[in-house]
Amino acid sequence: MVTRTGKMREHKDNCTEVHDLSSDLIDGDLDPNTTGRLSSHLDVCPPCTAFFNTLRHTVRLIGASRSQRKMPPSALARLRVRLAQARGPQ
């Protein structure tokens, strides 16, 4: 029997996994089992979906801007800090 507390803990663990592996998911670097698990979680978790979509959009913007010009190191450092803050405490 899975208790409500157990389900909440499992959900939080899934959120942590999504945050930790989102970059790999975007890059297509995960095995099919992990990809499926993360995708299933994204289907039911609006906060994780928002985080993932924001990260994916940011990655696309950075990729597009690289073709035009290189991102200044200070801007890249600020972006990394913001992404780490969005992930929350580990």
C-alpha cells in the first residue's frame, strides 16, 4: 500500500530527477526508459513542465544567438546562476 506521504515523496523525487536531467533530455542523451519516465512526469506536473519548457526555450535561444554572435562570458555566468536558482536546493 502506498500512502499519500509516499506518493508525495515519489512525486518530489520525480521533480528532482526532471530538474537534474532536463538538459540531457533536451539533448536526447537519455536512455528510452528514463526519457519515458521523465516525459510521463512532465505530463502530470505543471511546475516541472514550466521549468522544462523554459530551459528548452533558453537553450534554443542561446543556440540561435551563437550563430549570430558569441554570448559574453558574464551573461553566460548570470544565466547559469539563474538556472541553478530555478532548480532550487538540491
